[in-house]
Amino acid sequence: MLLRVALVWLALAVPAAAARTCASLASLQLPDTAITLAADVPAGGFTEAPGPRAPFAALPAFCRVTATLRPTADSDIRIEIWLPEAKGWNGKLEGAGNGGWAGSINYDDMAASLARGYAASSTDTGHTGGRASFAVGHPEKLIDFGYRSIHLMTMTAKAVIAAFYGSAPKLSYFAGCSSGGRQALMEAQRFPDDYDGIIAGAPTNNWTRLMFGRIWVAQSTLSDPASYIPPSQYPMIHQAVLAACDKLDGVKDGVLEDPRRCRFDPSVLACKGAANASCLTKAQVEAVDRIYSPAKNPRTGEEVFPQMERGSELVWSTLAGGPEPIRLADDYFRYVVFNQPQWDFRTLNFDGDVTKALDRDGGVLTANNPDLRPFFAHGGRLIQYHGWTDQQVMPRNSIHYYESVAARVGQAEAAEDYRLFMVPGMNHCGGGDGTSHFDMLTALEQWREQGRAPESVPASHTTDGRVDRTRPLCPYPQVARYRGTGSTDEAANFSCALP
């Protein structure tokens, strides 16, 4: 690895006069790297991404480079690097994160980066397909997925950029949500010099414990048919939560500003007579109460992972709707922890199995190191965001990590270099009843390049493409507080304040 880093940085030292044509990059020699394509793509000419062409039809012309990285005999990491024409390059690199178990190039985010003038890069993390079966018998591939692929993608992208433009990127940013958020925090922790600014959305950084949290919810409603809550009853529970807690933040808007203040007790919905769709049976009440409670070790009472929040009921189907648990978690235990393809989620226990899984992980997938001082030391800036109604990654996980960093590096330094934005009413990485449209990259650029720390971030909610609400997103622990006059759908009538 040290030899590879040295050779890549040697490539970064290419003088300005050595800038190349796109086609000539095919002969670029880098360690453990095979350039498989270097070709000019005309404006609007990229057609290889699956799905609608909309993100790609308006793209400018660019140089597309594809490569395969093999740092070990069992590695097969595919990466892509998109290089805008020199006159349209902003001088910077943006790395794109993945979702779930990855297994494919993130073309959508690469397109968004290229449209803003960035050189862009993404990787499939060393395997194809969105399942965890790739890990069986392939420990090096699991390491590639866990952290190695993003780091090597970044080093290779910088070397290719230096060769193409004749100079290395002046700044490098990384952005990802969900698994991409985990990758973002892994980069800040393991490879603090890779990026100058990082955006981590709804991170799955507490990977192993998160998977237990997901199975906790599945066991709550799917282990016993009597406990099952049909999705048709979710709105009824949600409306009861809003009736009890919506006004706690001073505004009745269908969104809880901070669900931790809500003390809604599901027992108020218990059926008084025969069971029907407008009430909950005793078993269902117990299931709801369990969903609202953190996963715990039954022997010690230790919290394994935080709970789903009150206000998230409309999107419970992801973890509680069945008929099986969410595949991301089911795969983790089947193929990574137990290596039993027929494993039954009902057998998972929250005592010995937690210890076994954490030992199996060993830090390959989990990115919980709170010591970000090496990242901050070179001017690195970190923005993290998380929706309060996230249906896949329980939002208090982000608060726990932020507070662990503040405890390790000091509250003042954390406030200087790190911002966490909790988004009321936003689901996993977007959507929901809250103001889930925002531009964290501009906030990061202004912070890293102009020294303007984000005291708030403008956000909006849209219906049928029309903006119908705006609010400021506030850095934790601040919340958006209504000033008392004016429309509650206009951000100008709110200010960020401590709760």
C-alpha cells in the first residue's frame, strides 16, 4: 500500500506542460491499475446508465475514464472518472458515495458533479450486484467494500486528473448518503488527507449495530402474526402522534421539529372492544412500543442501537412491513456474520450474537472512531445531515456520533469544523413531509473556500414540483424556532435557536 501511494503521488507531480489528450490516458501507468477506457463523450452523449436519460442529456462534453484496480489477488474494483473540458473544469474533484451494498457505479451523482464543473469519480466498491453474497469466502472483497475501494478510487482519480489537466485538483470533496455516508465518515477517519470537505448523509457508519436495530424492528412485527401491523394502520398511528405532539414546537404543520420531545403512548390506541382497523390489539400496542424503544441486550440492558422516532410511522413498511426483514440486514447476517444462506432472522439474539458480529466486523465496515483531529488539522470540514423520520437508519445514531466527536476533540473544535443538521420530517436521504430539498455542497464550498461556516442551510418542500414550504435547517443542537408572526411556510419567519 505504501508503494502504491508513493507511485500515485509521483504521478500527481506531473508538470503543467505534460497535460494529455483524453485518448492518451489509456496508456497511463499506475500501480495495480488497468485503464480499460479513455474516450471523449460528446455533450449529451452518455447513454450507458440504466434508467431515464434525464440527468445525462444536458451534460457537457467530457473525457470518460474507466479502470480496474486490483490491490490484492482477489480484488476487482471498477472505477470511473469523468473529466470536463479544461475550460469548464472548476479545478476540483468530487467523489460520489454508494447506497446499500453498492455493486455499481453511481452515475447519477457523477452527472450532478460534472454539471457543476467538477471532475467526478465513483466505484462499484469491488463487486457487482446489490447483495452481500460476494463476501462469502472473499475477505479481501469485504475490505474493498468496507474502505479500500473508496480510498484507492480517490488516489487514482487524483493521479488521472493530474495527468489530464497537468495539475492536481486544488480541492477534493466527497459526498454520500446512507452507505455513502458511512464511506464519507470512513474516509475522514481512516484517510484524513484524501478530502478537504466531506458530506455524510444519514450514515450507516455504526454498521453492525444498525443491522441489529433493523432486525429488532422486524422481530417486533414479523415474528408473531398477532403483532403484525398492516400498513393501512400506519396513518392512524401517525395522526395520533401528531395530535399529541405536533404543537410542541409552537407550529402545527404536520412535522415534529424534535421527536425526542414527544411522549406519545401507543396504549391510547388500544381497542376497547372487538379489534378493528381504527385501534390496536394488545399485541400490536406492544409491537409499536418496541419500535419506539431502542434495541437492547436482554441480559445487561445495554442499548445496542437507537429506536425509530415518533413521527416516522408512515414509512414503517421498510423495516416492519415484511414479509421478510429488509434485505440489507438479512444479507449481512446470512452472508457476513453466520455464513448461513438459510439463516432465520427470528433466531437472532441481542446478547452473544452482538459480540460475535462486532468481532466479525473488526472495524472493516463500522466507522465509529470519534477522533477526527487529523482530518480537521489540514482544514477538513465535515457536514452531516439526517432526517428525523428516517425509515432505514435510526436518526439518533447521527447525534450519538456527533456527540462522541465533540467529547473526543472538544466542543469548541467540533463546532469549528463539524456541523450536524437534523432535518425534521425527512425520510431516508430525502422525501417525507419535511423540507427535504437543500444544497449541502454549496454550504460546504462556502465553508471550506470562503471561511463562511453554515449557520443555517435553506431548505424547501415541494408538491408536484412546486415549492410550498421553506425552512432553515439548523446546526445541532439548534432548532428552527417560529418568530411568532407571518406564514409558517416561509423560512424568513424562523430563526435558529437552542431548544
